[in-house]
Amino acid sequence: MVRRYSAVFAFALFLVAIQLATLFAGAGYYLTQLTMTAYYSLLTIGLCMLIGYAGQISLGHAGFFAIGGYVSAFLTTCDLTPHKGSALVSLLSKSGVLVFRPGLYGGTLLTVHPWPACVVAILLTVVIAYLVGGPVLKLRGHYLAMATLGFGIIILRIVLGTESLGAADGISDVPGFPLFPGLAISGDSSLRVSNYYMAWGLVILGMVFLLNLVHSRVGRALAAVHGAEDAASAVGIPTARYKLHTFVLSAVFASLAGVLLTHYNGGIGPSEASVMKSVRYVAIVAAGGMANLWGALMMSLVLNYLSLRGYFGTFDDAVFGIILLLIMLFAPDGLLRRHILADLGRMFSRNAAGEEGS
Amino acid sequence: MTLLSVREVSKRFGGLQAVSDLSFDVAGGSIKALIGPNGAGKTTLFNLISGFLQPDSGEIVFGGEEIRKLSSCRIASRGMVRTFQHIRLFPGMTVLENVMVGRHVHSRSGFLAGMLNLPFTWKEERRIREKSLEILELLGIGAFALSEATSLPYGRQRIVEIGRALACEPRLLLLDEPAAGLNMRETGEMGKLIEKIRGMGVTVLLVEHDMSLVMKISDEVVVLSYGKKIAEDRPLSIQKNREVIRVYLGDDQ
């Protein structure tokens, strides 16, 4: 347990070091992409739990990200002023669910406060994840991949085809998310440093939760389900339920990432729901070594950052496709193998044993 | 007292009647063996009893409760645990961790408690670990607790699998060919182990091809042929049963 938390602490120090480095280099603008990277990382570690530990693939997690982002964006931008007279609206308004805020083009808007919007987005995600996961997780291998891919495509088409969700333009003018009094998740450049720390603080919190889970009774059961499902079920592990719970958990991570990134960016577009986004997340988890939360986090940090800074140019999606292809072909255990040192050690000791003639 | 009662159970796969109208009882505290030539339906029967397959008709009553409709994991949590003909250990886990998974039904911390690392889970983890180590010692494989389970020799992997099943503290243990792939010495040890497990108050039902083992340890033997029961008796009588001899050796004309 000490080792688990000291790694988290070291990572926190690393993040502080990055912030200080940008401060002294006078390159504070790097923090914007780093903050966005944090939210994508939140999704990635959740997906890593599902793929790496529970052994279930999902090619539809951009869909859950989009559900979170779009629901929150829609509720916090949809102007209810025309319905002010209705009983429901005035009741919601009195209970503090609705707030007035200045609109982009003057005037005031009556919209849902980001907190209840976030709660609605997450709850809706949970419901959808249970409804989709229930039947879909009965499938295995390619079939599961295709079914989740189908789910992702459905969400993308819904987003693209719905006028009130902005169709191809997406939703803009999404307000900041007041996390604590005086601290809001928003793209305002004066809040850049605090947003960087809030975003990564959340990732660290998520990491601690998932690392705890991996080392718990449930984590052991998930590893058993992944390793030999029938044997796990023969010793009393409800395999279907555990897979479903992990699916929902990872969907919530994705959805929360979607909500917060949307408030940070001030909007969301249909590209966030695209299939290539889902492929990208899987590629990152694969590059990190599947059952390796730290690997997924590190790969997410590097690859998302490079992508957001535009290093891959117009080949962005192609790069992630190629990464996935190369990983599957040449390094199915990922680039950052947890046991790489142990393996090297074993290799040397085997050679040594061979020389002794045993 | 009857612990398990199989009543007129049938199972058909397409054109093959794998098990037909089969009935037998397993008395609590006994060792019962299921034998029969290849394809007699022994493994199918095991899958039916342990909930991995649903019978087409018939009843399976375990501890006074009809379990025919229950899933395999529910059946396990009611105290019936099986092993597999082809050893199914969890790869990438140590021997100890494999056995610790077997404590699942006797512990309760869920997703939330696990994520938050609540203090009660520490205590539970410690109890799981202690109990699992105890089982490993009992089986004489305590020294391998921290080895990767799938790297052990075959015979020891079988014992780990039995250890994992015992960690569930079953009332009935189903062993699917526990001596398959073992040499004579290991088979002898397996026999002693099974008797030791019975001594702990666990009822054992096994499928086995090794006749020396079956005849030595079982209280009763059920003989299957083409999905039907052709004999059920004590080992000595089974050895003299004409029908059984005919099924195993063929007609002498």
C-alpha cells in the first residue's frame, strides 16, 4: 500500500515540476493543452480498468464522453426564459437548479446550473451504460468490439442529426463549472494554473480509486474473470455482474471527463463522439500495456499532449491508428511493461542457470 | 442423509442424447465416483449439476433446494464447487492469489469499498490471506505460495485448483478427473488427499478414469454408458457386475 501511494505522490510532484517549468520558461500557455490532456486521461484510466483488468474491450467510449459533454452543454446553454411562466420552470428556478447568466449576445439566459447538469449527465450515463452493457457484455472478442463500436456510431449519428445539439457545429458558449466558490473549471486564461491543478488533481483522485480497486477483493475477482471466466464463476464470482459494474464505472469516468472538458473548452463538437476518438483511447490503453494503469496514464499524457499541440498535424487519427496497429503486431504487452525489469532479471538469471549446466 | 439428489435428468445436444433419465443420490460425507467409457456423458452430467449447463428435464436438489435454474456462481455460493478436467488456474497470479480468489463467497467488500480502500477491507484482506495460507499448508504446497500458479508442474497445479475450491469451504466438492495426467505416485497422493478432504467433512463426487483410484477411495460408484446409468453399487460389487464388464471390455462372443 505504501508503494501504491508513493507512486501517486511522485506523480503529483512530477506534475508540480511541469507547472513550475512552464512558469520559468514563460510558456504558461502549454498548461491549456496539459489540462485538456488531464480530462482525456481520466477517460483513459477508466477504460484501462475495463480493457486491462476486466478484459472487456470497448470501441464506444467516445460515446459516453459525448453523452456527458453534450448533456451538460445542452442543459447549461438551453435558454428557458420563454418558459419562465410554467410551474416546473419556476419551481426549478426557486430550488436553485436554474440560474440567470449573461448571454454571449447580450441579455440574460435562464439555464440549468452546471452542478445539477453534471449530476443529470452522469446519471443518464449510468442508465445508458447499464442498458447497453447488460446485453452487450454477453458477447466476447470481436463481437463485443463490434457491438460497442455500433453504440459509438449511434451516439455520433444522434449528435450529428439533432438540431438542438447543434448538429455538425456542436454546442458553444458553455459556461464555466464553479467547482468551489472562487474556483471554476473554465478556459479563462487567468484561471489557467488553478485549472491545471484541479484537472490533474481529479486524475490523481481517479487513479487512487482505481489503484485501490485493482488491489482489492473486487480487483482480484476481475483478474480471475479475465484469466479464466468459467473457473471464476465456479468459485462463486458473479462474472456478468462484475463485468457490467466495471463497464458502468469506466463509462462514468468517460462521462465525467466529457462534462468537465466541455466546461473547460466552453463547448463540444461532434468530433468528440467520433469512432476515431474511441480507437484513439483504445490505442493509448494498448500502448500503456493494457493491465497497467500507470502505463495508460503515462501514454495518455504524452500522446494526448502531442496530439493537442498539433504535432501529428492532419495525420492525427492516422497516427493513433498506426500506433494501435504497431502495438498489436509487435508489442501486444504495451510499450511500458510493468514487469519489464523483472523480465530482464529473469532472462539474465536463466542465462546464468544455463551456463551452470542445469 | 442425502446431500445431492439427481432426479430423472436429461440433456440432449441436437441429435445426441448426452444424458437420459439419470437419477442417483450422493450421501453427505461420502465419496462417490462417476465412471464410464469416453462419451458416456460424465462431464456433461458434471456441467449440469454445477450449473454450467441447464438440463432439458429433471430435477437437481442440493441440500434440500432445487438448483436446476441457478447459475454456476449461485450454486458455488450455496456450497457446491467444482474443478475442471483441464486445469483452469488464473494466469499471472500467484498460487496464494489463486486460492484467495476462492474466498470470494466468504468476503463482501464491493466496488465502492474497494475504491475507497475502507478500513474494514484491510481486516477482511488479512483474513482472506491467512485462511488461504492455512489451506496451502494443509495441502502441503505452502512453500509455493508466491510462485506463479501456471508455472508449477502439472500435478501441483491440480492441487492448487483443489485448494482454490476448498477455499470456498464447500459442502460438496466436484472433482472432474483429478488424476488425469498424474503419474502413479501422484495418483496415490491424490487419493490420500481426497480422503483427507472427506475427513474434513466435505462430500466428494468425482469423475475418474483411473480405476485403481476409484476402487480404492469411493464408497459408491455410478457407472454410465451412453448417458444412462447401468449400475450403482459399492466398488467391489461393481467390479463383478456383468453389464459393467460388458460395457468396458465388450461382449466375449
